[in-house]
Amino acid sequence: MSRQVRPVLDDMRRDQALRLVYEVIDAVNPQLPAVRRLTKSPDTVIVGPAGALDSLGVITFVVTLEERVADAIGAPVQLLDDTAFIDAKGALATVDSLATFLERVSAA
């Protein structure tokens, strides 16, 4: 399976970060039951009590996003850390917080 290489971005803008997250939602949703599919909205909860993804779904989501972001910015990224699953206000909490995190990571 070959991945499409995207142009390298110096810094990721908000719309680019949201687009990448929404692309991953589109990629992950077919694997989920209809009632657990993620909506493409900044308020959508990814990780937490109201999140639709189970632990395997979160891992699939994160790995897919890491690959797409790495292609977009031309450098590897790591989205998971010790607090990713326990911090209710962490980067993976919502689509909005994840997009904000991606903006910061790409600027680093």
C-alpha cells in the first residue's frame, strides 16, 4: 500500500489541521458501527467518557493521523504520550484541541 506524498508545509494553518483530522475521521468511520461514527465538527469528542472510539479505535485514529501529518509537514510526529488518555483537556480530547495541537507541532 503506497501513501500519497503531500507537499511539505512550513507551518500548518488551522484549516489544514482541521482538514487532516477530518480526512482521518473519513478513513476511520467506515470501520465503526453507524451509532459510533465521528462527526466532522470541532466539538466532536475523540478521547474521554463521551468519546465514540474504543482503545483500538483511538490507536487506529492516532496512527492514521500521525502518518498524514508526517506526510504534510515532512517530518515524523508523535501524538501519544503518557497523558493522552487521562487528560480530559489534552490534545486528543476533541477535534478542536487536536487541530490546535497539530498547529503547534508543525510550528516546532
